Amino acid sequence: MRYIVSDIHGCYEEYRELLEKLRFSDNDTLYVLGDAMDRGPEPIRVIQDMMSRDNVVYLVGNHDYMMLRTLKRLAVEITKENCETHLTTEDLLNCYYWIQDGGRITSDQFRILPRDEQQEILDYVGNALLYEVLEERGRELILVHAGIRGFEEEKDLDDYDVFDFIYERADYGRRYYQHPHKLLVTGHTPTLLIHPDGQPLVYQGNGHIAVDCGCVFGGQLAAYCVETEETVYVKSRQKK
């Protein structure tokens, strides 16, 4: 089976419980639509678990991008030659914005790792995909983190850049693809902000499937199954 989750945000216990409920095996594939790190209690454990599995496909999210942009600059040896020139004002601002947006817990856990493990994590996140396309019984699922900025139906997905996929929230009131069986699958926007009643459930409608059920905000962690179109949930252990 193929499962889609998003925005784990360091919720390691919920993530492991979800895999157990799915009876996730080597024959299955997990697509994570970005933002496994930041905000929640154990982001590095989440990333390390994902890295240990050959059947996890990771897509880049905005928190991945902020982490990578910052830590690639910080995770270097500072020497007498570069101590005054290595970090720029832009680097410091990027670090500040990332920390303010939930990056401190990731930074604190990352910096105590051995240098080789730090580099493995940076390489893993740096190789995350911009998008993925899945097909199942005549349906075509377009997987991205947040949405598609500047969307044009005839535009090839390879013609967009990373910022088009990771920051701008999908417009759930708009059908992007006119074909009824071509769907946009996203995370980034907690579904409690999409459902009129504020329920943390996967949203399906108007050509969209939204799977970020706000686990780190006290909602749920969800896994949507491509083959069965069913969803498995784990309740959040985080405070609302």
C-alpha cells in the first residue's frame, strides 16, 4: 500500500503509533509531504527514522527549506581564516526567522549530533523531492507540500521552482485540475482551518486532498491510503 502523510513536525510518538496502526511493512511506501521537523518535541528522531527506511519518499516543505538554508551555513568548522567572513547578515536573519518559526528544537537537537550524522541529515533533506505524481485506477494524484504558486494547468511541473511548491497555501475553493480524476494533494494548511466545523480530518473536495490534520497543534496525524482512499488517524499528544 501507498500512504501519504504531512507535517509530522517532530511528533515522533504519534508518527510511530501511526506506522504501527498501518502495519507498515517493507512492501508499503510512505510519502511525507514535507515539514517532518521543527515545532514538535523530537524532530531529529523523526528524520532519523525516515532516513532508516528505503520505502519513505520525502518531499520538501518550507520548514525543510529554512532548516537546510540555515544549517548548511552553520554546520561548518569555524577557523581563524573564516570566522569574520563566513556568516553574513542574511545568514543571521535567516537563522532568526527559522528559530522564530519553530526551528529552535531542531537546532538544539541537531547541534549535539556527531558531524557525520549532521551531514547525513543535511544530505537527506537536501535530496527531498519538489513533487511526486501517483497513479491509481485512473486517478492521478499530484503531491506537493503547500500548493502551486502561479498555477497554470498546461504548465509542466518541472517548470516551477521550489518556492512555488512550499510557501503559498492551496486555494481549496478553487479546482486546479479540471479533469475530475486529477487531484492536488497537499499538507501545510491544517485541515481544521479548511473544514467549516474546525475538525482535524483529511479534507477531500473540489479536486483537493489535504492531509495535514494539525498534529503539532493538538489535532491528529493522518495517513491517507492511495489504494483504498481511506484514512488512518492518531490523536495528538501535543497541547492545543
